[in-house]
Amino acid sequence: MGEAWLPDLLGGRFEQRTLSLGSDDEGEVVATLVRLLPAWPAPWTGSLRDVDVLYVHGWSDYFFQTGLAQWWADRGARFYALDLRKYGRSLRPGQTPGYVSSLAEYDADIAAALSAMGRDEHTRRRLVLVGHSTGGLTLSLWAARHPGVASALVLNSPWLEFQAGAWGREALSPLVAARARWDPMGMHPVVDLGFYTRAQREVGTLPDAPEGWRPERGFPTTPGWLKAVLDGHETVAGGIEVGCPALVMLSQRSSSPLVWRPDMLETDSVLVIDDIARAATRLGRLVTIARIDGALHDVFLSRAAARDEAYRALGEWLLSPALR
């Protein structure tokens, strides 16, 4: 499966384990699982002591949200976060950051993570999947392909629809698919102007990342990867069933990513939030949408007031009868 649990760069009680996934044309492929186990007495007294959490990050990202992990661990949950193949801790020299040709490729990453967490068909502990942005799309599709495995799905600004909306996606998809057939690894121009990174820094919630793990303007995208994402959006648009209650957490407002404005410190400058809210209704039969006033794209990296409201909404939802 991989190496033993070792100290993680986050320090404290955080540990990491490398998960071997074989190799591809760019060499060795691995994922990395990070964990924070609850400290006494939370494993025996916490309200979520029977819960395993698996968190998956978004595009151009990796796991560093220590406050989120501690929130779960304080309530007795075993918290795990997965740096997917070719991201963060799992990125190896010579690899194209974040590249996959299908989001279903991450089934292997998630399967390896669940095995390393000690989960199998006999596990009685509840599994809560937590996904941010592209990770939210990935986990939604995974849950629909693996019904009955997860007990709950928590989505933090999930990328469920393309920023140009359904019409823009439908117009763009054939062009992307055509180029993906003959030039899947070709690089698109970088369109991220770095304003979301600036907002997080000004809010004070973005730590320094190891070089290359989280570029200010994001990773360059490729036709093969973009086709995989658009295929995922199309699948969600057609309706899926994640098979468990889902909480979708979003900012109250979006802002244009084209020009820096002060309201980027309290809005989602990455996604069109109203389009995401509409797409969320196609995830399954029991979906709750929580709009957090003043939140950034990552609601748990917002200013303190919005961050506190997000944790309050999450805590209340987790105690609802539907999840018991």
C-alpha cells in the first residue's frame, strides 16, 4: 500500500502516508493521505466519535486547512485529507500538475485512502466526505458511482457547473473534446489573474505553500483535463444520486474575477454561485444549501464572522435527524 505514517509538514499531531498508485507515462503515481486523530477525551465523548472524515481539495491546491481538521477532531471524528495524484505532497518532478483525463481516475486514489483509513465492508463507523471546489465535483461523482458507502457529503463551494453556465458549457464542450483527442496535454493560456489568492492573503487565512504546490495564478490547464471537468459537469446536469444527505456550502455572492475589487474579500471570485446552487439540486433527493454571507470561495478560509457562521451551519446540519 505504501509507507508508514510519518510526521507531516503541518506539524503537531498531523501525520501523512504515501499511497502507491502504480505509474503512468510521467512516472511513479502516488496519492498522500494526511490524518489528525482526536485527542482524549474526544474519541469517547465527542458528538462525532463514530465518524471518519475524508477531505479532498480543489484545483491548484493541497490540504493545509488545520482549523477545519481540528474542528472535526475536537468533536471526536477521525479526520483524513487526501492530496490527490500530481497535487501537493503527491506531485513528483516531471509530472503535469493536476492532470487526469477523467475524474473517475481518482477512484483509485480514494480506494487507497479508504483502505489506509482501515475501512472495508465490515466498518461500522460513518463516512463523511468533504470536498472543496473541484474536489466537491469529484466526490459527488464518486458517491454516485459508489452508493451506500458514504453517510453524508459536505461540499464547500463545489465546482458543479462551468463558469459560463450550461449554454456556455454546451457550446465549448465539443471544441474542448476535439482538441483533447489530438493534443490532450497542450497548455491553455493562464486566465487566473491571482485575485482569489490575493483575497485569501489579505484576509490572513493563506499560509505560505511549498514551491510549486499552490501557484498564485493556478496551474496551467490542458484540454484533456478540461474535458474531464466538463464531462463531470454534464453528468451532474443530467442528474445523479449521491445516495446520502448532502450539504452544499456557498458564499452569498459572487464577484467578477477580471478586475480587483474590495468586495473580493467577502465574495466568491471563482465560481458563479447562483449557477452552483441550481446545479446542486441535481445531486440527489436530500440536498441542503447553506449560503454564508461574507464567505470566500473556500468558506472555511473566510474572515472570522463568515467562518464562524459556516462552522455553525455545518454543526447544526450534522446533528439533524436525517444523519442519524
